[in-house]
Amino acid sequence: MARRKLLLGNWKMNHTIAESKEFCSHSADMIKLVAEKGIDIGVAPSYLSLQTVKENAGNMIVAAQDCHFADHGAYTGFVSIPMIKELGIDWCLVGHSERRLYAAETSLTCNRKIKALIENKMTVVYCVGESLADFESGRTKAIVKEQLLIGLMDIAKEDTDKIVVAYEPVWSIGTGKNASVEIAEDICGYIRKLLADMFGQEKADTIRVLYGGSVKPVNVNEYMKAPDIDGALVGGASLAPDSFAELIKNI
Ligand code: PGA
């Protein structure tokens, strides 16, 4: 089954509301480019910019970068799913390696968030990936398997249409050292095999698996052409409108 390619920009802690609005002033041109390609595009701004981007980015996907699993409560500094949903946002990243690293997020916490998001009919982009030490000691598949099995534990087969998986080796994020297409394809294919074990081959064939880590306009299409890579999660190269448009053009 043909899976639609997806290009998703992760803005991380970049772009104020004004800067986000400036980016959106170029969105009509981007959407025009996309229409010719038959792909999906989107961005994940900071919480503060979600509303501005949702209102100004046409039919681009707009995703939150994180959420709390509880609907409300005494969790100072966190943002709940109902707060995000109220803005009309129905996508959310979960388990990005920077959350795992700087906010001590575990796959078990990710699992709680994923379940809560699915209950709220939101689409999840679940990020997995190994550290440099794990890569160098040949533990990539073991790490990715553990993250996937725990993160997607007890998710019903019929809810897998709400799941996108992003393979992002930590050593390739923001370093300019993108994983080779061979490595990325091997691990994305492995992820699909694990998804087939969990949810059956038919479902696994419909779940999009993205690659992320130093994707740039010059290399984006290499990944897009690989059979088990259904798109890219892009950080640095998604920030400037010119660069984001270049990514789209090169697909
Ligand atoms: P990068 O980030 O493209 O800047 O390497 C990717 C990501 O963290 O999603």
C-alpha cells in the first residue's frame, strides 16, 4: 500500500510568535509546491506559537512538540492535551531524544502520553533512536526495539492509523552527520518488521516511518526514495522558509 510521504519540521526552541508568523507568510507558496508533489508537510512550533501557526499556515499539519499525559492537575510548567486540542491542533511529537535527554523522559512516560493522545483522537509522531555509544557498540536495533515495544505497549491495532514513527539516531541530530541512507533504510525496515510483529503486516504497511537527523535540501530526496522511509523529521533545515521550501522542491 502506498504511504504518502511526510515532511515535518521540528522547530524545537526556535521562533518567537512574530518569527513564526513571518515563516507562515511564505506558507501559501510552500503549499503550492506541495500540491504538485502529493506529499504532506507540517511543522512543530513551540507551544506559544501553535495558535499563530495554526491560524496562518493554511492546510499544513501543525504539531505540538510534547504534551503531558494528564488532562489537568498540579504539574507546573506542563501543557495538557485539552489545551493543545482547543487550538485545533491534532498532531503531537512524543519522545524526541532532546526530551529524553533534557527532561528525563522514558519510553514508559511516552507510552502514557501516546495512549492519552490516541484517546483524544490525535496523531502521534513517536521518536526513537540510539545514542552514539549505542551505535558504536552495535546496539542500535536493541535500543530501538525496546523504545518501540515500551512506547507502543497496549496500543490497539485499530489505533495504528494515529501513529507515525520517527527514527532519529541521536548522533545525527544537529551534528551534520546524517545517517547514510543504507543505515536509515535498514533501521526503518527493522521498525516496520517490529510493527508487523506487534500489529500485523497489513497495519505495519500503512504506518509511516520517518528518518530524522541532519536532513538537508541536498540529501532529503535520497531518504524519500528509500522504500521503508516515508518521510523526514527535520530540525535545523526547517527553520528558514527558504530552506523549508528547498526541502519540498527537492523531493
Ligand atoms: P536536525 O534535527 O535536522 O537539526 O538534525 C532533527 C530533529 O531533531 O528532529
